[in-house]
Amino acid sequence: MDALIHVLLGFPLGVFTLALGLLLLYWLLVILRLVPLECFEHDSLKGDHLASTLVALGFAGVPASVALTVLLAIAGALTLALELLVLRWLPLGLLRIPVGVAVLWGALALASPLAAGLCRALHPWFHRHGGKRCLLGETVVVGADCDEDGCTRATLVDDPAHEVRLHGKAEGLPRAGERRVLVKYLADEERYRSVPLQEFEEARARLRRLRRGRRPNGGRAASH
């Protein structure tokens, strides 16, 4: 038992143990209805908040708290397996810190697609019971052209039985059959703002390049 506690609290696994412990406390508060399920959600994907980051990683359609719990649980399980099978038998000494950092990064990288796939399987349930804001980042198909108020309806691509209401702006109204991404929830109207799927993907690609410290047209500019 002492050996197991040492492994769970040691580095690097202790990082996931602490994070999952905090999430366990959060879920207890959710069960007691002291904290809302969509605690980490915002009305818009604009900004570098947790929900926006998780959507960029492929976790749209479920609350950020669910995505984070699944991601850390899988990453923690991978780290535990590596610790028990490899790390604990190596005389790492001071190398445990850089090796541990590499293990943390690798575990999260491996866990991310697995967790995203599992969360996608949970979409239908959360579409109906998970709230409104967790739908931000989801792709929809527009059912009809907008009426005179700029409103129309659309269905989720991965759950056609679930319908949402859209409210477009005059300069970019949704069109029938168009694929769009939900980017903002209008709580007063219980409707969503959306952008064309291609525009959303291009914006995400530009943002990734900027975060890597490169300009969107850096390669082209360098060639002149």
C-alpha cells in the first residue's frame, strides 16, 4: 500500500492524481447542485478560455469539465502504466524531472485523440442533457434560408435528430444546406450565432500558426 501511495503521489503521476482529485471534488459539488455542469463554459468561443481550447482540440459537444475529466483520466492511466512497467525500475535520480515532464507531455498527446473519440460517443446524451453552451464548436447543417428576422433552424451533423435555432447577421446570413459552426450562444433568445465551416477552420489554422510564433504568410514573405 505504501508503495502504491508513493507512486500515485510521486512525480510525474502525482500531477494527474492532484488534478483528478480536484475534479472529483468538482463533480461532488455538481451532484449536490452547488456548481453548474457548464461551470467552465462561456457564451462565446472567442478568447483563450478552457472551453475554447478544448474545442480546438476536438472536444466540442460535451461540457469542458467532462472533456477535461476524460482526458486527464486516460493520460493518468497511461502514466501509471508507464510508471509501474518502466520508470520505477530505472535509476533516474535527478533525471526524473526532465523525464517526468516528457512523460506528462507524451501522455496528454496520446490521450487526447482517445479522449476526443470517447467524448464523441457521448454526444447524443449531452446534446439533450448537457446544456446549451457545450454545443459551441459543433457543426450544423442549415435547414432553410433565414426569415425576415434573420432566424432559421439547423441540425447537428453528428446528431441529425437534435435541432438548434440560429440567428444570423445581415452581412452573413445562413443559407439552406450550408454547413456552419456554432460560435456564440445568445442566452436571451436561446439561439446561436454561427460562421461557415471553412471560415472557422481557416481561423483556427491561422491561430495555431500565430501561437507557434509564425505569421500566417511568413513562408511566402520569406521567399521574396
